[in-house]
Amino acid sequence: MRNWLEYVPFVILAAVVRRLPRPAALALGRRLGTLGRWLLPGRVRLARNNLRRAYPELPAAEIEAIVRRMYVHLGAGFIEMLRLDLMKHSIDIHRDFIISGEEHLHAARAEGRGCILLTGHIGFWEAGNFIFSSLGYPIGIVAKPMRNPLTDRYFLRMREAAGGYVISSRHGARRILKALQQNHFVGILLDQHAGRQHGVSVPFFNRPAWTTPIIAELAMKYRVPIVPAFAWWEPGNRCRLEISPPIHLEGEQSRERITENTAMLTRIIEDAVRRDPAQWFWVHRRWRG
């Protein structure tokens, strides 16, 4: 019953925004994000605390401004997610997305070992579900199932609408390996708390953060190239997708070396966050014991 009570208003909202033109829908999303900042004081406090620890030199007013902009971006991203299946009909990739570095995708795929797309909860991180598939690259996205199975099925349908597929983060290692063996791209977000049991501790904004080592382990064991890719919101309802050159991890597969490589990949995430802190997901409990 609780799942349905959550799902019904969600579906009503989705039905409304799916009827709106994209600019109007995103404008509504930004307003909803601003409203969410007032309705979720606990998450706002968490974001402020995370920012204070990550940027101890910033004045309180600047931290507050980052939190405000973050919620605006989150609102827009949430609404865009409700409309992902409409993108193939309403969006011109080269009009609404600025894509740089596509040649790096060609180079990585030419190696024939698949490719891991390194990314994080930055900007409109769900863009990859649509863009990479629309450009003709077979892609699987690793995602954690949502608590509400009704909502989870909705977002699963949205994420797979353009032709990609979702790999559950729960016991998904076998499916990830199969996708790589088929020379597919696999998108993995590396900026989530992994837990002491499954992660390694690496620095993130000068604080130890438990991080999954799966990217480093797979890349080292199977010689899979890693391509960092991030999608930032731009003015005018556009997104900028920046794709970096492939990274190749070499050396013995020791625990120490895997941890070093995971730390290096985490620094790439941190550098991307520092470009525009307001576009990262500061409401996540990234730093836990």
C-alpha cells in the first residue's frame, strides 16, 4: 500500500510533464527542485555539512548558493528522467547536446575488449542512457534498484527506451563481464558509498571514502579501457557531454595496486565535481565509516 501511495502522485506528475514542451517541463522541474529544498530540510543540512567539509575555505553564503543551484539542477534532471523515452522524438542531439571527444569512444571500442565509462552523479548523469545508444554504441548502465518496485519499473523503462539496458548493481559483476566480452560500453558511477565490506578507502575531497574497486579490478584483469565521461547542464536547456581519452591500467593485480588505481579514478571524479560543485549530488552520504 505504501508503494502505491508513493507511486500514484508520481505517475500523475509524470503524465503532466510528459505533455509539456521540453523547455516548459524543465522550467517546472527547476521550480520543483527549489520547492524540494524547502520540503527536505534534513537533506539540505547534509548537503551543507558535506560542502563545509569539502570546501572549508568557502563562506556560508557561497555554500548556500551552491545548495540552491544544486536543487535547481536536481529538479531539472528529475523531470528529464520522466521524459527519457520522448527524447528520440523531440530532441536533436546536436542541437540540445554539445558532445566533445566522441573519437575517444571509437578508439576504445576498436580495441575489442569493451569499455568502461567512468562517470558520477554530475549534471544530467542519466544522459548517457540516451546519447550513447542514439549514437549507435551498445551500452549497459549499472544502477541500484529503487526501494519502491513500482517506481523502479518506471525508471527501468525510461532508461532502456533508447536501446541501452540496465545492469543491477546487486550481484551484477557477471553481467558486466558479459557486456564487456560483447564489446559493449558499461557505464559505472564511481561516486557512491560502497561500504567497508565491498569497498576500498580512498581520498575524496581529502576525506576517506569507501569506494568500489570493481572498475580497477576489471580494467586490470581484462585489459579493458576506461573512458571518463561527464554531462554538465549548460544555459538554454542544453547539456555538454565531455568524453576523455581512454585510460589503461597496468601492473600486478595486488590489493595495493587496485586501491591506488581506484584512488586515481576517484580523483578524476573529484576534478569533475570541482568544475561546478553545484552540479554534484551533495545530498548523498558519501563519507561513512
